[in-house]
Amino acid sequence: MQERKYSLRATNDTKSPPLNLLDFWYRLAAQPELPTASFRERELARKMRSSSIAILTIFIIFILFLPGCLVFPNHLVLYPEFGMMPICLIALVLNKHRHPILAGALVTFSFEAALIFVCLTSWPFDTSNLQLYELFVLSEIMALTLVSPRGMLLMGACNILFILFDLLLQPHTRALDHDLQIQFAAIMIMPVSIQLMVAAVVSWYASNQLKTIQQANRAEMAARLEHQQVEQSKKVEQEKLALQQQIEQIVATHAQSMNTHSTFKIPLGSYPPLLWPLINAFNSQQVRLKRTWETEAELQRLQQAILQSADKALSGRLDVHRPTGTLLDSLLSALKMSKFTGY
């Protein structure tokens, strides 16, 4: 009963922990990180997991923003709102198929195009629409999260160029035209400075953090490889020691066989396949030794029978009718049937 309880407890201990929602999402939209994966594979798996979470968050935010779009003055905003949802789903599929950078670029540029569409369709452009320029910071954050720090710099430059050309070329209301004529630099510097500050400072900080993470990952991989090499060296040494002991055991069996004039057959299943040719040679030698010892014993009996028969023949006591159990019996039989025998 105690053994049964122990076995049940051991079985329960070996069960894998249940998957949480995050692990389930990683299995659905990304790929798990393997312990034996290379540094590049681990970085790709990490990028896929982070991209899947970011795209899922963006998808949920667009769903939550849907009621606000219904009351937005520009009703055309519903087109990019509904258009971003299938794009997020396509990006998740691309991410699952090991293309996280492509998936991130698709979501980032689609969001950028959606903001540009909202700005260009807000016609005529008035002072309250200037707040739309601040939303372009979100595309920079998306570029940083889903692509790279360099992608964030590129997106910031694109945002600044669009803001400048939009303020200069898009039709405005009279109030905004009047404000632009008086304080164009003051109106422009606010959204441009936000784009420039976020793109420069955050991308620099994120780039340093990414380098730190990569260095830590490389150090971890180096330590893991060193540990694996040490374990492999220990395993090789143990295998060499076990092989040496097995060879010594075979040699000892051979010595015992030679000293006791007995044969032993070594089973192959007790030794690794590496020693099977040696064991086969040993077993074959044992068969030959057995035959040799049998032949030697037969020869000794024959010699002894010849000597005894010679002594009896000299003393006249040789009995040809009594077999010796050796090959000498053939000679005695021939002498018995020969006419020259004196018996």
C-alpha cells in the first residue's frame, strides 16, 4: 500500500504545470522558445512573443475605440477603424509564420496610413484638429515595439514631414489660416518637437536597452554552452571509465578461462555495441579453446593407452579384447583379426 502511494505521488510530481492564458496565446500566435535553441532562434522567439502581445493589444484598443468613432465629427474615421482589425489578424498570421518584423511593419504603416487618412479627410482643417498630430506619436511607439529603434527614427521623420506639408498644403478654416499667418512656428513646433523628442530620446534609450539584453542573452548562452561542454566532458569520462572497466572484465574472464581450462560465453546484451566485435571474437576463441582442450585430452589418453599397451605387450599381458576407449582400439582390433597375432 505504501509503495502504491509513493508511485502515485511520483506520478503527480512529474506532471507538467498547467498552461496559463499567456502560454496559450504564445502557442497560438507565436512559437515556444526551446532550451537548446541557438542565440538567433531565441531572439526570434522573443521577438515573436512580444509582437504577438503588442498586436493583440492594438487589436483590443481598436475595438474599445469603436464607440468613440461613432460620435467623431469625421464619420470617415470608421473606414480605417474597421480596416485595422483584419490587418491585425493578418499580422498575427505572419508573426506565427516566423515573420515578426514584417508583421510589425504592416501594422505600423497601416496605422500611419489610417492617421494620415483621418487628417486629410478632416476638411476643412481647423484648430481642434491639430490634436490629431499628437496621435502620430503612437505610430513611433508601434515602430519601436514591433520593428526596431531605427524604424522608430524613420517613422518620426515621416511624421515630421507629413505635419509640415499638411500645415502648408491642406485647406484650413479661416481661423486656422489667421493663426498660421501670425504664429506658424509656434503652432508647428509643438507637434514637431514631440515627434522629434520621442523619436530621438526613446529610440536611443531603447537601442541601449536592446544591446544590454542581447549582451545578457549572449552571456547566458555562453554560460549554457560552457555548462553543456562540462557535462559532455563528464559524460565522456564516465563512458571511458565504464568502457575501461568492461574491457578489464573481459580480460579477467579470458584469464580465468585460461587458468581453469573452462569456457565462458559472454552475452552481448551486457555490454555496449562498441565492444560487440571484441566479445564475438572472445566467444569464437572460447569455442576453439574448447575443441583444443578436448583434442589435447584425447591425445593424452591415447598416449597413456599406447604406453600401457606397450608395457603389457612386452610382459605378454596385452589383451586385445579389452578396449581402451581411444584410437588405439582400431589397432588392437586389427591385431586381433590379423593372422600374425600371437594371441
